[in-house]
Amino acid sequence: MGNGIAHVFAQNGWQTLLIDVSSESLQKGRATIEKNTERQVSKGTLTSDQRHQLLGRITTTSSIDILKGVTDVELVVEAATENPKIKFEIFTALDRLCPPSTALASNTSSISITEIAKHTDRAAQVIGMHFMNPVPVMKLVEVIRGRETSSGTVKRTLEIVKALGKTPVEVNDAPGFVSNRVLMPMINEAIFCVQDGIATAEGIDEVMKLGMNHPIGPLALADLIGLDVCLAIMKVLQDGLDRHKYKPAPLLEKMVAEGRLGRKSGAGFYVYRD
């Protein structure tokens, strides 16, 4: 999701630095932004000149240490994999490298903002900015207030989200927040339906699309999110709320163990050629 977040910031006038430990991922992310902005031009939602300016605002690097020399960075949005240890390490480094005035946001979909903030000396400036995928298209951003997040940080983050053309919804810190506390049990139950032989993945998705007016079925959505991410979120809900109620479907655990992660691996509940 990092390339999508960089895309919307650059499109709305921010000088944007996109950082990833993998040069290959950076190249892929940049190529995705270029492809998506080409699509915007073809649809008439962006001019060729605006696209050129947008791409010119994005710089890429594979070293987080570059932040040590940046004195005017207003906001960092972390969008690493949904792994607490990795996020904690990143925030410790960001706290050390960034100017004291910089706000640190996490795009985590379930991990406690309060816990993340404990790994910094600026808990008042740590906040959740949970974008929806695909970022350039989806309007919602959950803005998550940690236990020590200041009102000033919340106010400025809400302003930024609106300036991006998104709709912010402020929520308090809790496992899964609102979006995934509601969504993931539905996806998990859909997986149980496949596991129990009640219907095919296609049939389950058709029921939810045609019967519940969902634009995409829960299993196709799980493939888009990544089944490994779905499993990680279910485990956060299980550990933070109720171990029985939020037990991941064994089929979900099996598919993740086999590397069938959805779109990003080429196969999940569906097979993907691109």
C-alpha cells in the first residue's frame, strides 16, 4: 500500500519520499504509480502536466537513514508488513532520525497504536492512519488515536486526510479498530463456509455481492488484502479480545503455510495471471 499512499500525497502537492529496504520493491512501486497515473490521464481525471508534476514530487530511497538529514519532514506514514516486531523497530528508528516536530503515523490495520507509541519518546505525536486498498481509489481513512496521542496531532491528521481528498473517521485504539473488527470475522466465516463444503468460493462471493450489495465478495477481498495479512489480523483480534470467538479458520492457516496468499502470490481462493 506504500506506493498508493505516496501517490495520493504527491498528487495533492506534498514532496514525498518513498522508502523501502528492497530496491526491487521500490522499482515495482514506482512502476505501479506510473501505470496508475497513466490510467488517470486516459480517464481524464489527471492532465499530462499534472502527472509529470506528481511523479516529480516522488523520490525513492532504500535507506531510512536519509531522514537524519531532512529537517522539514512533517509526517511519516509507515506501511510495512503487519508484524509488530518490524513496526516497533521502524518507529524506534524514526523517533531517532526525525526532527522532534515530526508526526509518526502507522497504516497498521490492527496493531495497537498505543503499543507502537511506546517504542518512541514522542507518544503524543504517534497516530494511526489506516488507508483502504487501493489507496488512490478508496475514500476512507481510519484515524486512530492512541492513549497518549495529543489532540493537536489528531486535529492536524484529520486536516491532512481531508486535504488528500479522503474522508477521515476518528476511532479509539482497540484491536482491529472498527474496519477489521467487523470485516475480518466475516471473511473468516466465509473461509469456514468453503472449508465446510457449504459452497464454492465463487458461490459465497456471489451471495454477498448480489444478496448484500457488496461490490466485491469476502473471499476475493481476502485475496486482495493478502491471506497472510488476514491471518495476522485475526491473531491480533484473538490475542486482544477473545481466543475462541476470533479463532482463524484452519483452512486460512493452511493456505498461508502453503504460500497461497492471494493476488500477490498468484493464487489464493482464485488464480491470478497478472
